[in-house]
Amino acid sequence: MNVVIIPARWGSTRFPGKPLYVIAGKPLLQRVWERCSRANKIDATIIATDDMRIAEAAFDWGAEVALTSSEHQSGTDRIAEVVRHARDFSLVINVQGDEPLINPRLLNRLVSTLQQNRNIEIITAAHPFQNATEAKSPHQVKVVTDLSGEALYFSRSLIPYPRDRKWPLRALRHQGVYGFRRQTLLRLVKWKPAPLERAESLEQLRALENGVRVHVLVTKQGSPGVDTPEDAAALEQIIAGAERRGFPR
């Protein structure tokens, strides 16, 4: 069974209550859930939370909800609790709750790649930055890969550093989505947070520091995430513009 699990928590240093922040008439988390539910290779889309405000709102719009412990330090730990109690979940896609324009076709590609390549244990996605300002922001996570598409490092700093401005290599923005094989996910959360993970506050570094490769699917473009209220305001303009052109929300 292929599932999407969206971890959601109320507390956020930069944006408290972000999951239920209304953007163009719908809560942010509902937008994420609706987009994920359109992926035809996904059998179920579940919201994992420890907050009853989020759970009750999600029930109202028809989502399947898993109530989890409030002790989790990361979204990966939260989804692992759900997976641990569901033995039929074989491929697990972790979509961050701040990706309201996540492309359902991307989720299908992640599942297909895992199904076709048994040697891939974890998969994620990235796309080129569109401007230098975004690439320099510590709120935007960067990733560099080897020639076969395996992640070498994730960072909040600009990597690779463009020492030679003529060099055409473009920085890649990491998108908040991961695909796991069940056993890899459950093995990953047994390890303690590693030094690089703690330094960057990036949980995906735990896999790299423990020798687990992360395959990066590079796409032409991605979808904007919402880290701050300013991001939410910008996204509202994008959605409003799309609606004026006749695209569905």
C-alpha cells in the first residue's frame, strides 16, 4: 500500500498556527491534503498530528487523521509512529504541511521510481532556484548531488559556493517531500540526531550521516513552500491569479 502522510503541528517559531492559516479561502493544510489526494498512485492520504484543533478541522474537510504523540522532535518521527502501527504501508511519502501547491504528478513519480529501483531506500525532489535572493535565504534548503543523482549534502547555506561566477552550475532548492521504504523509515528513526543534523536543523542529514543514500529527483520547477506569513501572502496572490485564469484551487 502506498500512502502519503502529512505531519502537522501547531507550534512554529516563525509561524504559530500555520497549518490552519487560511489562504484564499482554505486552510493551508487542507490545500496540501487536497493536492496529495489527487495522486493516482497513492492509496491513502493521512494527516498525522498531536493537536486536536488540527485534527478536528481535518475531520471536517473529510481527511483521515492519525493522532500521535506530542513528544516527536521531527515530522519523520511523527509519521514513523503511524507507519509502525500499519503493517500494510510499504511505500511512505512524507509531504510537509507547508507545500500547498505540491504537484500530484511529482508524488506519482516518486512512487514509480521507488517501485522501479529497489536499490533506492529514500527519495526526495529538488529544482533549480529562480533567483539569487531565494538561493541565499537560510529558510530555503539547498542540496548538491553526485552525477547519479544521490545527495551529497543538504544545507541552509548556499551550496555549491559560486566562486567562479562564469560557472553555469545552478543551486538546487530542496522540496519538502520524501519517499521511504517502510523498513528504512523505521530504521532511520531509531538513530539519534547526528551532529550535522543538529547544526543545520535538517532531519534529512540523519540518513546521510548514517550511510543511507538519498536519491534526488530533479524537476524543472517546484512549488513554493510557506515558512512565514510573508510567504503565505505571496502564495495568496499566486492562487488568486491562477483562479482568474480559470485554474482550479
